[in-house]
Amino acid sequence: MTDPLRPRQFNFSDWQRSFALQAVGLNLAQVTIRDFAGNIRLWTLGMERLYGYTAMEAIGQISHRLLKTVFPRPLPEIEALLRTHGEWSGELLHTTRDGRKIWVSTQWALTVDQESNDFIISEENHDITELKRTRTRQALFLDTFQSSQDAIILKSLDGTILEANLAVERIFGYMPEELIGQSVSLLIPDDLQPQENDIIGEIHKGNRIEHFETIRKRKNGELFEVSLSISPVHNENGKIIGAAKIARDITERNNSHRKMQSLLAELAHLDRVDTMGQMASAIAHELNQPLTALLGYLGAASIILKQRGSDTDPIRTSVEAAKKQAQRSSDVVARLRNYLRPGAGERQNSDFNDLVREAVELGSFGKSLGHIVVDYDLATDIPIVLIDRVQICQVIVNLVRNAVEAMETSPVKVLSVKTKRSPERFLELTVEDSGCGIDPAIQALLFQPFTTSKPHGMGIGLSICRDIVEAHGGRMWVGSKNQGTIFGLMLPLEEEE
Ligand SMILES: Nc1ncnc2c1ncn2[C@@H]1O[C@H](COP(=O)(O)OP(=O)(O)OP(=O)(O)O)[C@@H](O)[C@H]1O
Ligand SMILES: [Mg+2]
């Protein structure tokens, strides 16, 4: 059987030639004709090119089976529409001879076969696979573009804004449509305008600019810190025609970083002052006893000398003088101890959970936490408490630092921080680690000043903690665990609600 649809040689009259040319045109179109049972009756060269099946292979086959058609809705529904309206159009998924999936836009029309008088369907298809892919890509791109938290601005090489996403409103204060068509200089503070030339210069060279931190201007004139990433945009010929700019507002980030730095500096200072104070306090404590003993002995010596009636004895004069000096030293030490008593700071109303989070961050700041997981379990029913924020912060920082140091060589590094309100009007904080546990050799003296198991430890962290907590009317405790240690502190809840 010869292929009736393949144009053969034509050697006819003019009208015949014109007819033949139309036939060639039709043959190149991607058209098939079938009956309602799906039997293919006509299959053009265009269809052969699209699906890979020749007319010989296709004719007589059931169309939907041959092309493994996936319909957008059940076929009977489509055929019903076709019968009512005489035509139907939509998108179909087909499989080609070599197994490729292709999307086609299809146009079905109902006609009557001249010979049999049966209804037949002509179907014309166009490959839209690439178009659909592009559409999906564009939709995805648009989604990402609009949902980005960072401002994205497309500009031409002369600095005219071509596109802007929704985030520009939050960051720059302008609606996207207010910016489009304007010059980017609108967003740049006056003294930084020359910067734009440098940026365009880099873009001209095809260079990307990444995380460039600078200042930009909002609609209300406010200046703010921003991190810019800018890359060249090319046209289809590879020519640079503009730039895409991503702007991230970093004011918040920088502010919290600065706050952290200043808190840390304050803490370091306090640490030093407190260390000195603690040392002085410990020394005063240590001196107090021998001084009391000294006073006792000198008093006794003075009484004995008096009993011996050696009033003019130069030894007695010396003993009396020594007694006076010892008394003076004792007074100085007593005053010093009074002065250094902790808890003299200012008490403020504080959100305890906030303070805990801040202190834990501070305690771990600057240390490489490695793989430490911080697990917070903070009670929500904790009232505002009246405490010396800085001192309590220092307590928590000390506990966290000890915990981090104890976990240095542990395979599992979990720091659990819990707050809880106890029925006895106490507020409890526990800091638990999965570290090396307490060294039994120092267990009994843990809270005493200068008790340490660390080569460079001062051994005063915990004693400071205990003093501060007790000055707040609270108490501290420690517990051992299978793996690790748990420190707890309880603070009384007063005058609340
Ligand atoms: N979480 C912990 N796990 C295991 N041991 C701990 C823990 N916390 C404290 N210790 C032990 O208690 C000792 C005393 O701690 P403390 O904080 O008072 O002093 P330090 O950490 O040695 O030095 P520094 O004065 O610099 O803080 C530590 O040396 C350590 O042996
Ligand atoms: Mg310590």
C-alpha cells in the first residue's frame, strides 16, 4: 500500500497545481482525522514529524492508545462537548514513538465524512512542551521574586528601575509601582551617590558584587544599613543590559550585634570588678579569723602584764600598741566585708525568660559551641520579677560557661535550660549539661572561692553565683547525673500580681 498522504509528483494543470500545493500545505500541518471509535483515518507528514509515527503506522490505529493520551477531563465529557458545540480545544499530554512525553495544544472539530456520512473528528496539534516549561519557570521565578524577604530591583545600565518586588515596600517604603521608571539614586543618600557609578562600572565589566554593606535611604528619608548583592543581567545575545540588585535590611542584625558587644564589654568589666571584689572578700574572710585570734592573744598578754604590775614595762607599751593596730586592721577588714557584700546593686522589674535567653547567648558568645544543642524549656507563667538583672545575668553566664567547658570533650553536647514556677512562690532555673560531671575531689567545696579543677580556672565563678543568689533571698543547688551535671537556683517571687 502506498502512503496516500505523501505528496507525490504533480504534473497537472494550473488549478491542479494550486490544489496540489494546498495539499502539501495541509500535509505539513499537524492534523489527524479519526472516527468516534478513535480509528485514525488521516495522518499528515506534520504528525509524523511531531510524533515519529509514519502514516502507514498510524492509520487504522486507535489514536488515544497510540499516543497514550492523558486528557484534562474524561474523554466522554470532551466528546459530549464536541457534539454540542462542534469543536473543542485544550491541552493534552502525549507520548511520542521514542517515548518522550510532550504537551500539545489541541483543536478538535466535528465534520461529516462525505462518503460514509459518519461524524468524524479532525484534530490539529501544536507542541507546547517548551512553552509550558518556560511558563512554569516564569511562574516559579515570579513566585520567588515576589515572596522574597529581600528587596529585589532590576535596573537598566543608566540606573532606571525596571522592576521591583513587593519587599521594596517594607524595606524602602515605596510601592513597587512608585519605583518603576525612577532612577535608583532615589534610594541612595546624597553623599553616597558616586557609589552607584562604581557599582555600574563593576556590572559593565560583568562582575558580581556580593554582600556589600552600605547605607540606603527610605521614602521617609530615614537612613538604614543594607547588604547589597548585585549581578549583571544579560540579553539573549549575552550582552549586559542591566543589573539585578538584592537588598537586605541589616539594621536589626547589626543592632543586636552591637548590643551583644556592649553587653559583653559590660560583663567583662563587671567580671573583672567582681573578681577583684570576690578576691578581696575572700581575703577579708581569711584575715578575719587570725586577726580575731591575734586580738585575743594580745588582750591576754596585756592582762598578764597588768597583773604583774609592770605598768611601765616597755613590753606592755608595745603589746598595747600592737593591740590597737590589730583592732584597726580588724575594723578595716570588717568594713571591707560589709562593703563587698553582694546584692547591693539596683533591682529592676525583669522578664526572667528574656534574661535567661540573653544570658545563655552571652555565656556561649565567642566560644565555638561546636555541636552544642541548646534546649530551652521556659515556663510561660512566670511573672515579672524584681532582681538585679546584671548580677543574675552573671550567675547564668557563669553556669553556662562552666557547662560549655564541661562538655568540651563530650561526644553528646546538650545544654538544657529550664525555668519553672514552683507552688511555694519560688522561681526555679536549672542549667543541665551532658559534660564530664563534677570532679569528686572538689565536690564538697564546690561553692567555696578558689575551688577549681581547671588549669587556668580562678575557681570563683560558683562562689559568686551563690553569693548573688543568696543576696536575692534564694539558694543554689547542684545534682549529678548519669552523664553530666545539673545546677539549679531558686529565687523567691515577691510582691507580684
Ligand atoms: N557544669 C559543670 N560540670 C562539671 N564540673 C563543673 C561544672 N561547673 C563547675 N564545675 C566544677 O566546679 C569547679 C568550680 O567552678 P567555678 O565556676 O567556681 O570555677 P572555674 O570554672 O574553675 O573557674 P572560673 O572562676 O574561671 O569560673 C570547676 O573547676 C569544675 O571542676
Ligand atoms: Mg567557672
